Amino acid sequence: MAAGAETRGWRGPSRRRVPRFLVQAPLDVTVLRSGIPDTVPGRSVNVCERGISAMLAGDLVPGEAVGIEVHLPLVTDPLRTRALVRYQDKLRCGLEFVGLSAEQRAAIRDWAKEAKAEAEIGVNPIAALAKPGADAGGTRRETSEGGAPRKPGKKRRGMWRAIFVGFLFLAAVAAAVSWWRWNRGWEELESGWKNSLAASAEKPQAQVAAEVMQKLLIHKVEPAYPAEARQANLQGIIALDIVVGRDGSVVNMRPLNGPQVLAKAATDALRWWKFQPYRVNGEPAVVETTVAVEFKK
């Protein structure tokens, strides 16, 4: 969460300096992975002028810089800003805003006032469990409706029942999120496969020099040197004609030389390469180019 947010396991006095407001709102977190933007969807837990806590359908690494887009209730335009990952605990993640403008801070305050959002002031997690009727030490005095002390056994049974119900609820949520992530990933893979088929059916609009496309390369996977080629002392450079789609992915390739075992290793690696889209008259285009992959011991 924010720089003053409590870290996992903290049991001392609260260090929060601004109130946090409970809110469940959809958000997207964008992080660069190997130079390629990766969007992780989720839902907020609370928000303040310094940061946001959220449940995400993916893992982040503390210290990563990310982009955030959150749609607060009753607000027309989404809040977009940069943030740093402060902690990651299972599905929950804390993010500290970076470079939030005065207008955006005011927008958060105005939203909280208009929505009458419930404030989470940031009290000690243990002290927060104390209810009216607790003594000066923070220990609650359990009584029955008639004022008589309640038996400890009933209290313990109720506490364990609540813990068990909470565990079942968290397990159900985790299972639902896992299924959703799997289904979303499958849909993305299927969509990418369909797009690749459509792009490969298009004729290239231009033949681009290898050195020009090399400058547009943003993600490269080195080929694995096949064990059988290494044992046979096969080395050399494999040249390939490739077709790059409008989105910069390699949609077709054809080896021009070399042993089949090396050519296959080269094509297996090239299918994961990614380029910035080549533009013709300002529009992304399907283009053809040549690349070379070297195998040597």
C-alpha cells in the first residue's frame, strides 16, 4: 500500500498518516515483462491519496513499477497513475502511487465525500477487534442478554465456527479466481492463435531489410542447441524468411538453408520473437524480412 502502510505481520502502533477508504472497484495493473506490457486485472480493497490495496489475478514483485487504471464508483473518468509494488501476499497486493497530481488527490477526496465511503483509519489490527464493552486493557467482557458473564465455551465455539466459515469462503474465492485466470489465459491464447492464422493469410505489404527490422525487435528468445546436433558437431548460421504481422508477432517463417534439426530449433525460438509493428503510411502492416540464427559450440 502506501509508504506508511502496515506490512504483513505488523503488530505495533499504526503508522498511517492519511485515511484509507474501503471500496471494491475494478482495476487493471500493467507491468512490463521482457519488454512486453502485461495487464493484470483485479479489484480494489481500499484506496487513499497515497496508494491502493487490491486483490489481483496474478503475481507482482515488490519494487516493480507498474501502471494503474481504477474505475471508482460514481466517477466518470478512471484514475490513471503510476505506482510501486510495496508488498505481495498471495492474491493481495499493496501499491504506492507515484506522481499523483493535486487534481487526482482532490478527485479521491471528492469521491470519498460524495460516495460517503467508509474510512479505514488504520488502527492497530489487534486493537481494532475491541468492541464497546471492552475494558481498559482492550479485553472484551462477554455477557449474555441478562448481563451475566457468557460461558467461555460458547465463545470459543463461535470463534472456531467463524474461522471455519472464513476458511471455506477464502478457498471458494481462490478456486474461482484460479478458474477465471485459467479461462482468461485460454481465451487469450485462442484469440492470439486466430489472429496469427488471419495474419498469415495476408500477403506481406512490404519487403523490409533485416537491419531495419532488427531495430524494431523488442523480445528475443535464443534457440536451444539440440543435443543431437551438438553430438554431430553441427554448427552454422540458419537464414529464415519470416512474415511479421500487424501486431509485431511472427506469423510465418521458412528456413532457407542448413540441417533440418538446426532449422527446427531456429523456428521454435522465432515463433516467440516480438517486433514493434512496422508502419506503412502510418498504419501497422504485414511485412516480410530475413533473419539469421547462429548455432555454435
